[in-house]
Amino acid sequence: MHYTYVLRSTLDGRMYTGATNDLRSRLTLHNDGRVRSTATRRPLTPIYFEACLSPDDAFRRERFLKTGKGKRYIRNRLAAFLGESHGGKLERH
């Protein structure tokens, strides 16, 4: 199984999107500071993930979620969660 995931920094509230074949160990790497792009934004909380049967599908989905359209999809998909945690205000990226 392969995964596309979105993490949220509790430090600055920004989101990070990635893909992996071992979600638990990848989350550990992020929170231990061993991933350069998120090392200064710890701690990170997983807020969304999708499972894919193919690594190509997982990485294709990651690329989509990093586009403007993909970011809108995530904001809409998690609107209730993001609204609750920000007093009703959604972030702009």
C-alpha cells in the first residue's frame, strides 16, 4: 500500500504534502526532524491521507494536491476541521 498524506505544523499552521509506502515511519521521520523540508516546522500532525495500490498513483496524487486546485480540494475537504481550529477562518497558501 502507498499513501499520499497532508501534515499540519502546530508551530506555524502551514501544511505539507507528501507520499510514502510506510506512513508510520515517514511520520516519525518528520517529527524527529530528519526531513529537511519540515525539520523547522515541528511538531507536525497528520490531518489527511489517502491509500493507493500503486506508487505511481500515490505520487501523482501528491503532485495534484500541491497545485492550486489540489490545495483548494484539501481546504474544502477539511473545511469543518480547519474552520474549528482557526475560529472559522481558513488559511490562504
